[in-house]
Amino acid sequence: RLTVRTSERLPRPLRRDELARLFEELDPTARLAAEWALTAGLRRKELCGLSVDLIPDSFTIDPKEQPLVGVPLTITKGGKGRTVYPPLRLIDRTNWYIGEVRGGIVQRARGRRRNYRVPDNLLLNAQGVPLSRERLTAKLATAFAAADIDGTLHWLRHTFAMSMLVRLQI
């Protein structure tokens, strides 16, 4: 029997102008998640599983002595741990997010609920509970649509992979 092979449409890397439009549409929590996906190649599951204690204190890092800083991931596809190497500026922004944005979310949640317990998760929703994979996907889908870009959160991971491939070929 003869079958016609159809090629799968692979996601293309996002252009700089598309990324700029997308990031304009994101709230601080979704923006940080998108930055981790774009610059460190994290999946949805890994983003939602990131905990505050995994983020190194960037003030103690000398980029000349330690140009790469590993962040160990324990919640991964297949359950096998791996280490990612985010840029130092992303670690800086993540520490800022922890103190400013996440800190504000936690403070408001404590004001609403006396028995509130702060989760270990880095990414929290407005109620102070860990951001779910479904909600993260929805936030990014809304932002892609608002920016008039055909894409998904996973396209940020593909953009990361394509940029790494280009760097390795130079």
C-alpha cells in the first residue's frame, strides 16, 4: 500500500520583535516563567516545579570566577534530575521577583488568610498558591493571542534550542 508522507510543521524560533510584543503582554509571574523557558529551556512542568531555594543568591556570584551557575531541577520530564545554566541576569531578575513581586503576593495572601502557609514554589498565582501548569499555559496563550503571534509556551523552549544551536555552530 502506498502512503504519502506528510511532514510535521515544526515550530519556528520566535523573532526578537515577536518576543518583545509577547513580553509586553505578560504579567510579572508569567514573564519570569517565559524568561526561564526562553533563556534556560525549561518546560512547563519544570517552571511550575521551580522552588525558591533552588535560586542562588546572585550577590555572591562573581561572573569572572563563576561564569556558569547551575540550577538543579528535581521536577522534570521523566523524573530524572538535570541541571540548567541560566544567565546571571536571569538569576538577578528572579531574586528581584522573589523579593518584590512574590513577596507582595505572599503579603496579600497572609492578609487574607491568617493560616496561610507560604509554598516553596517560585511561581505563585494572585492568591498565593503555586501556579499550575494549566494556568501558566492559559496565561501564555492569552499573551500570544494579544501579541498576534502564532505560538505556545513550548515555542520559547524551541527558540532557546535554536539559539543554542546557532551559538554552537559559530
